[in-house]
Amino acid sequence: MAQDAGAARFYNAAEDLIGRNLKAGRGDKIAVIDGGGSYTYSDIAERVERFANAIRAAGVLPEQRVVLALHDSVDFPTAFLGAIRAGAIPVPVNTRLAARDYAYILADSRAEALFVSANLKDLVLGEAEVPRHVIVSGGEGEGSFAAFLETPGDDTAPAETTPDDMCFWLYTSGTTGMPKGAVHLHSHLMLTAELYAVQTLGISEADTVYSAAKLFFAYGLGNGLTFPFAVGATAILLEGPPDPASVSRIIRENKPTVFFGVPTLYGMLLASKDLPEQGDHALRLCVSAGEALPEELLNRWRKRVGTEILDGIGTTEMLHIFLSNRQGEVVPGATGKAVPGYELRLVDDEGNVCKPGEMGVLEVSGPTAAVMYWNQRAKSLDTFRGPWTRTGDKYVADENGVYTYCGRNDDMMKVGGIYVSPFEVEGALLKHEAVLEAAVVGHPDHDGLIKPKAFVVLSEGVEASDALTENLTAFVKNDLATYKYPRWIIYADTLPKTATGKIQRFKLRETA
């Protein structure tokens, strides 16, 4: 970038996240623990600088896109921060997509380079036009990540970016169509740490952090990279799937003090015999996002593990959590209050701002909103409405600014002319000891009128029966208004979910 008046605003997010730890004397502190070992902040700084040099030497220019299809290991923060340091735009992608999705993202982003884990290479490139550079993490020899880091280069200065320069993209899950690339700026990463991680969670240098949500998610990127690097904490990375046995082992052996999960995983952990109980872990705080946390799961976790779970909601478009419960002020069944620095409002179907107690679609205003969806003008205008970003989530807020989740805009159902939240019915079912997981959708009865239909995964050792169905129906009727009970209960081995753990109710509606 040319030296002009804007040069005084120099800010490079990678330089900040790495440099602040070196300046604070934390060079010898462990920054990352992965399956291959431990890495200090000095180690990470060296790797990031070498990556930036190598990507420049490869001819990747500032603002050109670099797709990262990487599992959680030290190679991820190396590539993500290294690309940012060089002024390139890293684009982390879900490692559980189909070949056509990868082909679409590589073409849509016009990627100059692909950094891919060895066991994903064939899938990612299966239907895609091959980018100019393909570097394999976990591979050997020429074309491997290790060889790439050895590329000669001596231009060690970070790119002369500003807080408002394009920094990285994150593609949404694409549950209603092809993925959309949300464009984020250099300032956004540290702002999420300052507003949420520090002010709401109290994360500090003394913490060890483990996030079951992977780094390619907005939620996981903050949890496992931005937040610990912002304060000099230690991040634990798990390359494989976060199954209950693996997560329990990390909690027991690595002693994280802060754990980030999703409701489905909390339920699976509670159903597992491997979960450490009080006195056998170092957790001081747990966080849940991705989908609203049922009150019953929170109560069971408190009783067994002895820690709070702070429920919160964030989106890819806002980068991280902007509405959350607070330590010592948890409202079970509610998502909480606005995170400092963000404003919230609910809007009805006519566009009017809702009063306390009225249900509406949640909109948020804050400094971390994506500037657009890449190459998607109409969808950008529909989501980014001036200072307000529309989430598509239905909420109710009380006079104290406490927000309670009611479901996605397209998940709500009207029963007898009254809105019913599937989440409320699911929460009632989960209180029953026989139920491990539940999902509720609307389904027409013989008259074509919409009624709740439940899909239930039973706890281990429980068998489906007509008697159990009658029992569950009566149980929900006793807990909720009578019209809300499920008219049908279908027993399933599993429920369809996104990679973030969100239940895909649209698939259940199709099944129904």
C-alpha cells in the first residue's frame, strides 16, 4: 500500500495477535497444544512469518484469496495468521462439505491457493478447478506444508493494512442454498475478544481454552484462536471429531479452564460415562452456542460437573457471540442480554420494533458485522440493513432486556392460530429421563392444520413403545399449555445436524 494519510491507521490483525504476546514477554509461554506437541508464542510467530514470506514468494498478492481446508492443528493458525500478515485473504472452509461445495467455494472466492489436510485433498479437488498452488498439510516432500514453510524469503514486514481493510472470509453453512462468503475486516477479530471474551467471559493469560467447535467456524475461530491469542492464554486443538470420549479425555488430562461446546455435545457428554465430574477437572466456565441451550441440560450439567454454562448466540455475519448470559446471572432457558458494544432489537412481520413480551425477529447492531456477502448483492441488502444485521432468529425480550429464544423464523409453527416454538416443546421432552435428544417440526393433521410432530432419540437402554409415547405425551401436556404437545412422536437413532451441531429441522420437515 502507498504511504498516504491512511498509513497512519496501519493495523494488521495477525501482527497484533502475535506481537502483543511477544511484547508482553510471553514468547516462551505455550500458545498451542495439538496432536503433534506444544508450540510457544515464539514458535507461532516464527511459523507465521515464514508462511507470510512463502506465500509472497509464491506470487500470491494482497487481497487474493487463499482457501484453508484444514483440520485443527498448528498448521491452521499458521496459515490463517500467515496469510493475513502477508495481506492475502484466508478463507477457512468446513471440512465436512461435499465435493460440489468445495468446487463452488474455490470458484466463488477465485482462490489463488489451497491449503488442505492430506486426507481431504481428493475430496476437495474432486469436482473443482485446481488452484494455482495446492499445499498439503500432513503430506511429505515437495508440495507439503512443511516444505512450504522452508521457502526462502526475507520480507518479514507485515502488509500495510488498516482496520477497515478486508481481512478474511467465512462461508455460511448454506442451509437454504449455496454457501455465502461473509467478508470480515482486520478490526473484527480483536473486537470480538475485547467485547465478549474479556468483558463477558473474563478470559485471561491464566486460562487454558478448549473449543469443540472447529477453527473453520466463526464460533470456533474466536474460541480457539482469537481469544487465547488476544490475552496470551493456551489453546488446545483436536484434529479429529469431538466425540464424548475425546472431549472427556481433554477435559481430564489437559485441564482446560474454559470449554466451548454446543447443546448437542453437552447432551452427549452427559449421557457418557467418560465425562469427568466435580473434582476431576479444572473447568471454571463453559459456553454454549450454535443453538439455544435447553434449561434441562444446563441444570444437569451444573449438578454433575459443577460449572455454569453460559448460553449465547452469534452468527457468521457478526463473527461471534453478541447476546449472552453472564457469570453469576444465568437465566435458565434464556439466552441473556446484549454483549457490551452491541445493540439488539426485535422486529415484527410488518417491520415494527416489538415491545417487551412481543415476539419478533432479532436484529443486531455492532462493530463486527461483515461488510457484505461476496458477490451476493441482493442477499447482502436483505441481511445487512444499514446499522442493523438481520439474524432470522425469533426471540422475546422482557423489560430487563433478557432475551429468550423461540426458534428460527422458518421453524415457528402456528397451532390453533397461536405461535408455538419448537424449542419450547423440545425442552419439555428433554426433561423426561427417557429422552436423549428431541426435535420438533410442524406437520399437517388430517384436516391440513399444523400441529407439533416430535422426533426423539432415546437414552441408552430405553426401548420405544406405545406406552412410552403415551407417557411422553402426558409428560409434555403436564409441563406446557395443552395445545403445544406433540401429536406424533417418531423414534429415531439420530437426528440430522449441521457440522456446528444445529438440528436440521428442514430435513425433518421433508421426512414428515
